[in-house]
Amino acid sequence: MTTPTPPAAPPAPAPTTTPTTPAGAPKRLGNGELRAMVAKVLADNAGTDLTPRTIAHTLNRSSGAVGNACKVLADRGEAEVASTSPLAYRATATTASAAAPRITPAPPRTPRPKPPKPTTSAPTPARSGAGGSAARSAGVVTGPVKRPNGMDYHPRLLSGMPDVTALRRLRDAGVAALLYGPPGTGKTSVVEAAFPDCITVQGDGDTVVADFVGDYTKTPDGEFVFVHGPLVRAMRDGVPLFIDDATLIPPTVLAVVYPAMDGRRQIVIKANGGEVVDAAPGFYVVAGHNPGVHGAVLTDALASRFSVQVQVSSDYDLADQLGVDKKAVRVARNLATRQERGEVGWAPQLRELLAFKKIAAVLGTDAAAGNLVGIAPEEDRATVTAVVRDAFGRTVTPLALGARITPKP
């Protein structure tokens, strides 16, 4: 009697689960519960190589947490590494014993509501002249714009239209912008006014890749989970990413953002098992650069990524309108002119003038003038002192503590 030949094995099936969705949101997972559910997925798909991302999709949970659970299972011999590129795992003979009796997928995430856009004017007919058509189209800002901190930003002209409007249109067109100028001129203010939902990375020489993409952190249960960073959050939420002081960040670190800015609009997080993150519509990158700050270097690679580069200088007329002492504004204008001629390296910007107004209201005008002298760099202090003396008609000295106050008998 001839034994019939068994049919060929069918292709490996997609991961299967036996989900049980509770009526309400599930309770917080206890220690080892996620690991047992990961083992359940592997055991249900014995013989199939599964990446942490695939398992995370099945469970609707964090890829980082699932990757950590897979690693623990492999360390215990309750799973094995099937491949390293991409990283994938498969069940072993002991996986079923570590598996949970059932799987409880997490509920879908509710997207974070975006703040309402600032009020803009209704469309009006276009007019002739430079920038006339663009400046009169829908969405043009006509007055002060509230920043997230509640302060008003007063738009300035950029190519014939309000700077806030120009930045929003650059975002719509996918053209990255770099704002450069001395500290305190309003680069952060205009970005926050244009994009109140932006996520900010404050750059410095110690910034590392993890500051952009995220890193592992230990939970109260003693497990390590991957917490995504600002770049990933901005990409997934489809909101702008503002990289302040971008030129202070080491070029090798800043390169992590480049794939998200070009046609790929995608990054790969090597630290999280090769997780792939795609940018949602609306994601945009804008950066700030302070040319005069020590250590700030605008590399060719960085400059080429930002097709639009906008110089930002202080608006001294605005300082007048905001009620800053006219003598202080005169000092700032004088020093700015000397700075352009190379006579000094420092001049007060709008930030310093607004601080002057606040200090004068609390401590008096002489104290505010003395503070202007005190915050000037040592090499420019003599010139600043002379300019302040000419404007205020008297010599002032930097703020300093005096003699100890002796109580009266």
C-alpha cells in the first residue's frame, strides 16, 4: 500500500491573535504582563520570524516596550533572535510556557488636539505691486499674534508680506527656513507666533542624537522602555520642529534630522531596533542661528538643507511703540551703527530693551541704564558707558551691591 504524499506546507501565516477587548480602557499592565503577551504572539506564530514592530502593531503598543520584552525573552531562552538586520525573533520550545492565556491590545491612541490657529483676515482682492497679490491672499495676518506664552508678537514685513504669513506659506510649500541674527532679536518669537504648535529642541554643544529621537528609560516596574524624542513626536503629529541654536549642535548629531527633511521624510531609529518613522503631512523644520555666538558653525551640509535663510535684526521702532525709554532706544541705535562699522562687537537688542523697561519700572531709570553697561562685554564696556552717558546726561555704573545696611539704634 502506497502512502500518499502529504501536501506542501502553506506559506507562513500573518501573526494571529485572540484579542479580548475590554469594555473600557485596560488597566495599567503589571510587571511581566507585556512580556507574556509578546510570548503569546510568538507562540501563536511558531516558525515565523517577527520583528518587534510587527508584534507592537499586533498589540497596538510601543515598539520600544515590545523590543525590550523580546530581548528579555531571548535572554531567558523563551525566544530566540532569528535575524539581526532587521532584528527579528521567533518562538522556541519554551515560549508557550511563558505566554499569557490571552492578549489584550491597547485601545487606539486618541490624537492630541492641536491648538487653534491664530485669527487671520478674510481674503481680499489682490493689488498690484511687489508682493501685493501674495500679501492680500487668504490667511494673511493683519495684527498682533498671540504666542503660546500669551505675549503679543508684532509681525514685520518679509518679502512684502507679514513674516508670520511668509513662514506659514514656506511650510505649506515644504521649504525649510533658517533664521539668523544676534540673540534677542526675535527669532524664537516669530517662529512661535507662526507655529504655536511647534516642538522645540534647544541646541548646544552637548546635544546628542537621543535628544532628537529619544532613548530608553526605566519604568517603576523595573523594565526599560523607549521614550520617543521631539523629532519623532513632531513627525508623527505633523507639526513643525524648531531647532534653536542649530549651529551649536555637532554636525554628526544634526544629521539625524536630514532624512526627515528631504524627499524621504523618514528616519530609522537604530537604538530602537531599527524602528522606521514616517513624517505625517504638516511636519516642517525651521531653525535658528546666532552667527556671533562662540562655537556656532553654519556648515555647508546644514546651509544646503535650508533653502530660505532670513536675517533677523532688532526692530527699534517697535521698541519705541512698546514704550521703552527713548534714551535707551537711542543708545541701542547708536551702538548698532557702531557695530556695523566694526567699532564694537555688541549692541542691545529688542530683548535687552524690553528688560530695560521692566527694570526701570522696578528699580528706576538709573538702575536700568547701569544694567545696560553691566551686561555689555568687557571689551565694549568703555564705549557703552560713554554712549549711555551721552544719552542720559550722566555717568552710570554697573549694578553692584554696596555697603552693608546697618540697623539704626
